[in-house]
Amino acid sequence: MTTGVRQAARGATRPRAPRWPAPVVLALLVGLAGVGYRLALLLGDTPRTNSDEATMGLAALHIARGEDFPVFFYGQAYMGALEAYLAAPLVALAGPSVLALRLPLLALYALFLLLSWRLTRRLGGDRWFALLVVGLLALGADRIVKNQLIAGGGYPELNPIGAGLALLTLDLVTGRPAGRRWRLAGFGVLAGLTVWVDPLLLPYVLALGAVLVTITGRDLRGRHGILLAGAALVGAAPLLGYGLMHGHNPLAAAVTAGGGDAAASWADRLHGGLVLGPALGMGLCSPGHCATWQLWWAFALPVLLVLAGVSAWRTVRADGVRAVRADGVRAVRAGAAVRLALLAGAVGTLATYTVSSAAGRTPVESSRYLSCLAISLPALLWPLWTVARRRGPVDLPRLAAVGALVALLGTATAATADALATVPANRAEAQRHRALVETLRERGVRHVYGEYWTCNRLTYATGEEIVCAVVDETLRPGLDRLPAYPRAVRESPAPTYLAPVGSPLARSLDRSPPSARQAVTVNGWRIWLPDP
């Protein structure tokens, strides 16, 4: 009996394992669901790949073989080839495939979820608010998953970089002593990396940098400032080195490619940038278009920007910006300063996109330039959550806040369902392309003429066993991002011609077929093979 009493006493005093709060467990499950949803899309050949993504794949293939180490996306002098370096180990292990290109990007998305949870909590949000942010980011409309999962350069890596910069800014302005030099170096490297990879994140870099300099200006006058500047140069080293060697300005090239030198009316720019853009860019629209009811976000977004901005500004200016370092509530004011920077980054991103001709000429496709707005979600939804969680009797502002949050979740969920509906068609298209590759291999084809959206995809899928050169519908040379390919095809004694059924190139070749060729149709492709 004595032994039993002692065992019972020991059991009674044994410490219980800590339990995770409910919102933490739910956020973990929702985050896993978001990653699982995207993995299922990848396994279902969604979103569709294209020759631009295959161009990044060819860069990864060359890196894996040690044949080339490109600074930029092939065929242009801007947009760093970071995604190719991330994918190169998988391409080396598993061979060229779309999945090998996209798995590193899935990991970047998972990192963004984790950083967004942490950022929301550090900005002063409670666990339930952080769960809401993670839940919205777990959803994925067509435009969102394209931005996150297609290795076309310059989009999947920006959001985790932006969230990381915001967290580092918070740590630095609140004066965390441990690892301060490492945090400064990290901020500099990420900021420099952004300049190399894609300047789309620059509004956020500038806004967060302004907060850092304003609050910790004295600390940056000595060695810490030199460390920050040196780290930024390290991050931007590929771009700077290329510019010095070739006398080229990559930022000017990026502006030109984004439509900065093309014509578009201001009415079209304003409609594309401020009406279509916000709903498309933040994942509230169906694939390829926005229904009228999905455009409500275009009217809600500026209101939220103003409300969140005023709230953050009042908190920051309570006793002066520099009081963030001096008094006992510095963490609260530091969080408000970073929220203000995130909102300024969103405004800068919207303004830069709206004044570009791309917003007026190709608003649906170019809405990818607004992918960084997801970084601002914790700051943007702050006023809605504050009012919705307010204690006391239910009033009109509280009902409006709850209604807006429910509408946001509902619209994003509907857009996600529409994206899921595209999987069967995308899988069928991918299977047709795989059948095409097998047909060409069986017939011993090694050199092909085709259109732009055919060529690099075919070359990457075959690991350069089949080399394709671009021609237009008049059979004149088109845009070849790697000059070695058209040279190889020109030197071939009997190249094959290839075009999707019904395409301008296919119609042109049907009207005037190449000599000594026999035409066959395979799974939606017209192939002009040399006579045996």
C-alpha cells in the first residue's frame, strides 16, 4: 500500500507536457493544408508550365552540369536567376522536370507562411489574428499559385524575403542586443538580393529601410552602417558585377520590359492598376478574369490603407518617433512603425504598377507585379480585426468589420475552387506534351523549328536531346534566348517543323509546307517530318 501511495504521489507531482493553444494548432493544420494543396496542384500539372519556366529550367540544367552559371534569366539583362540555382541540385539528382523546378518554390511558400505568422504576432496581433492571416495565405487562386509555384523568375522568392526584412527591422528597431550584427548583415544581404532578383520589392525595402534609419540612425553612423552597406553590396554582387563588366543598367532594362516605354491610355492604366489589379493580385478572381462581384476589393482596399495608415501613424507619433527606443512601450510603437512601412510598401507597389503601361495593356497577366501585396496583409487587416474583436455591444462598425473579413475569406475561397477546377484540363495538356516528346524520340528527331511557346519547353523536357529553334508564322527567326540552339538547328541537314494544331505557324506551314516533308498530327500537334 505504501508503494502505491508513493507512486500515486509521484504521478500527481509529475509536470504535464505543455499544450499548444488552439489557434497555434489550427494555424499549423491550416498551413499544412496550404502546402498540401499546392503539392497536389504540382502533382496534377497545375499551374501549366511554359517556355519561360523551361528557360529557367535550362539554366538549372546548365548549372547542374557545370556548363554555365548565368547571372540573369537567359536572353535578358535583368531578373536574377536565383530560382535556377535553387533547383539545380534537384535537377542534377532527378533530371529535368517541372517538379524539380517547383519543389524549392513550395519550400519558399512554406517559409513565407511561417514568417507571416511570426510577423503578425510581432506586430501586436493575437494568435487568432495570426491564424486568420495564415488562413488567407493558405488559399490559392489561379494568379496566386502561378506567382508562387511557376519558376519563371522574380516572384516566388520575393514574399519570404519581404517578410524576413520586416521581422529583421522589428528586431533592430526594438534594440534586441543578441545577434544585432548578424541581423544587420541579414537585412543588407536580403535588400541587395532583392535588387538582383527583381526590383518589384523595392518599395518595401525603401519603406523598411526608412524606419530602420529613422529610429536607429545614430547606431548606423559607425561600424554598423558599414556592415549594413557591405552586406547589401554582397547581396547585389551578381547584378553589380554584371553591370561593371558589360556597362549595362539592369534596372532600366526591367522598366522597359515592364512596358515603361509602351503606349497605354491613362484610363486603361487606372482601370487595370486600381480596379482589376488589386483583386487579381491578391487572389480574389477566377482564372484569367474577374467577375463584377469579385471587384469589391478594389473599393475596400484604399479604405483599409487609409484606416490602417492613420492608426499606425497615431501610435508612432504618440510621443515622437524616437520614443520608440526610449520608453517602455517601444515594442508597440516599433510594431506600428513597421506596419506603416508595410502599408507604404503596398501603396508604392500599387502606384508603380498603375503608372506602368503594363497595367493598361495586359492587366490580367501583369497583375503578377502585385504579388508582394501579400506581405502587407497583417498591417492591412489590422483595423478590421481590431474593430471585429472589440468587446461590448454589437454595433454597425463591428458588423461591417466582420462582414468584410467574411467576404474576403469567402471570395478567396471561391477563387481557390475555380483554380482547382482547372486541374483536369492542365493535366490533359501536360499528358499531350509528354506524348509529343515520346513521339519525337521514337522517330529519332533531334532538331526542330517551332514557335516560342513550344521550343524551350521541348528542349528542357528532353534534357537538350532535342534542340528547338524559334520561328514566327512567316518562318523567319524568332526570339531565341540561347543562341546555340538556332545555330545547331540551322546546321542540321533535315530539321523537323512543329506547331500546335490551329496556331498561326501551323496554318502557315499547311498552306506552304516545307519541301521533302510529310505532315502528321499527334495529340494536338502538327509535325512535318523529313521524308525517310
